[in-house]
Amino acid sequence: MSQNHHYDAVVLGGGTAGELVATGLARAGRDVALVENRLVGGESPYFACVPSKSLLLSARRGETWEMAVARRDALTGHRTDERIVARMAEEGVTVLRGRGQLTGPGRVEVDGAEHGFADLVLCTGSEPVIPPVDGLADVPLWTSDGALSVPDLPRRLVILGGGPVGCELAQVYAAFGSQVAVVEASGRLLTAEAPFAGEVLAEALRRMGVDLRLGADLSHVERKESGLRLWLSDGGTLDADRILVAAGRRPRVEGLGLEALGIATSPGHGVPVDETCRVPCPAGDVWAAGDVTGVARTTHAARYQARLALANLLGEHRAADYRAIPRVVYTTPTVYAVGISPKQAEELGIDLLTAGYDLAATARAAVEADERGRVELYADRSRGLLIGAVAAGLYAEEWMSEIALAIRAETPLSVLTDVVHAFPTYGESLEAPLRELAGRL
């Protein structure tokens, strides 16, 4: 085994977080290596955020499937990373292609070559969870990676999971003509959020012809001459040509050699980090950012953690504040959530005040000829502050940003109730519930 180089820092994983950290360190004059065995840039630009939002936009525009796929593939750079690797090389980052295996303090092996480092940053992301269902491993199966990168348009598609990914892809494929069914064991869509959000989205999907099998789980799958037959726990059956698994993701921590540094992880859980994104490690300076932490589960959260880790690596002291990280489902209508959900408030014992407003009461809804949706705001009675919100409605990802700012800045309700919104906008729907909360507090 050859010793190739000793770096100031090695970044394991070249996704959203890893790219940002490596580039930032190189710009600061550090000698940095980025280790990636797939595509530099990660899931988001090639297999997740960019292609899914492109297809959703094409569906809204009424484009053909062929046009939508061409547009998607152009935006993803046809899933090649030459440009981004060249740009990182210009910034001074050494990209090492291959799998990184930690062999001891300050040492990493990449495809047979060992390299040394002073600082280590873990940015290995996450991977799909495949349910242990009888027969599932023997049939045509997609994860979101496959569904967002191939040109296929299945005639019959069954999606396992009614979370954000499952809902977005259900709308995409239904819009382009697939017969889509969604199987969700919990009994409702978007279980992490207030029930009304999932109900609004469920109605939108049903109107598109999506068959929602809520409250049922997949028991087993078999091949048939005409495709696939799925048996559900409630006794129902579904026929499909393709199954898409959207049942969640887990941090990618196995096979990295973390035990060589004394870092302990539990199955399905991320690398532990403190408020500065430092990993408790007896064998040197180790940091982590993105999905691998189990804390950041979105691209924007990964970027936030990456900026924090970078700042602390460069000698600043910045602590994370996760109170106002948005959670968005980019369907039509959009679901936007931020801060504490009612479910979390109950678990934490927070005395929550709730005020809501139907978007149908706004002039903008009449202008758009679309009355779907509602917004709910949540305040902590003991503190007198806004701590959470959920909206289901057109363009909610745009007009709800002010609520994320209000939660993060702990803006007094007296100030929020004095904000004037342009007419006619959906933002006006925030005024009445804010006044209600202020009055009740």
C-alpha cells in the first residue's frame, strides 16, 4: 500500500455538504482532498431535488413526457460531473475517485492508496431503506434515484410510502398518464406534519386518479404473466409493472471504518454531532454535515450544516439553530412546514396555541380559481412566541418564508401583526391567525 499524500483535510463524500466544505477550505488556503465514488455533487442535482422539481414543473405546464425527460436530463447535466470536478480542481480541491476507508487516526485508504490528514469531514449522505417484504427483492424495483433518471413511463406504478418523496413522484407519474397507487401504512400522508396538510394533498392526488391505500402495509409481492401482484395487509391487492420504494432513507455510515477512530454509530442512526457539527472522537478532529448526521434531511439543511462545519474548521465559533429549517413538498398545492409540528409539541409537552385560516377566503384564491389549502400557525403559550407553522397551498414555498424568519428571529407577535401584505396575495392569509394568536396571548 502506498502513502500518496498528507492533506490538511479530507472530506469523505462529495454531495451537497462535502462539495461546499471542500471548496470553502480550499479557498481558505487549505490542502484538501474530496473522496467520492459516485458523482461529485451528490444526490440533489442528479437524482433528487433538481430532476423531481423539473418534472413537477413540466407536469404543471402540460408538457409531453418526452419533453419533460429531455428538460430534466438537460438540467441534471445528463448525470455527468465533469464540469463540477473541473471547477473544484480550479478551486484547488483534489478529487479522489473511489471509496474511502478509515484505517486509523489521520489515515484513509482510497482504492488501495493510503492518505494522511489532519481534519476529517464526514459528508457521506444517506441511502434508501428497502422494506424487508417477501418477494420485493425479486421484482423490478425503483428507488427515487431510478425513478428520476430513466426515460421509462410505467403503465402501472405502485409507490411504497406516503412521505414527501412518495407524494411528489405520485403526482409526477399520474400527471403523465401512469396508473399510480400509493401504499402508506400509517393511515395518512405526510405523517410528520399536521393532519390537514396530508388531507389537502390526498384530495389533490385523488383528483388526479391516484389510488391511495392508506392504513395498509405491503405483505408480499409476486411476478405474474401480466406484471406484478401486490398483496396488502388489509386483504387488498394491487397490480403493477413497477414498484417505487419511497419508504425513507438512513444515514450512510456502514463500511467507512468509523470504528478505527473510536466513533460509535447505531443501525439506522447518523453520526453524532454537537452544536458546531463536531463529532465526539477520541482520535482527532472529526466533523460531519448533511444527511450522515441524521439531523439534516434536506439539501438546504445540509448546506446549513456545511457552512457551520466550515466556519468552525476555520477557527470561528458558530452553533447550529435548527428551529426554523423548512420542510417542503413541492407538489401542487405545495406543503410547507417550519418549526415545531403539533406532534412534536405534544411529545415535548409544549402548551401550543393554534390559529388557522382557509386560503379560499383570500382574494388571491379567487384570482387563481383555486380555493385549495389552509395555513396554521403555532405559538408557545408560555413564551408568547411563534414556534411553528404549516401551509398547504399554491406557491406556499414562497409566501411562507417570512414565517421561517419570524421563528428564527423570535419576532414579537406585536410586530408580526403590524406587517402589511400586498393585495392580492396568499400572504394575506397569515394576518388573521397572527392577530388571533396575539389576542389569545
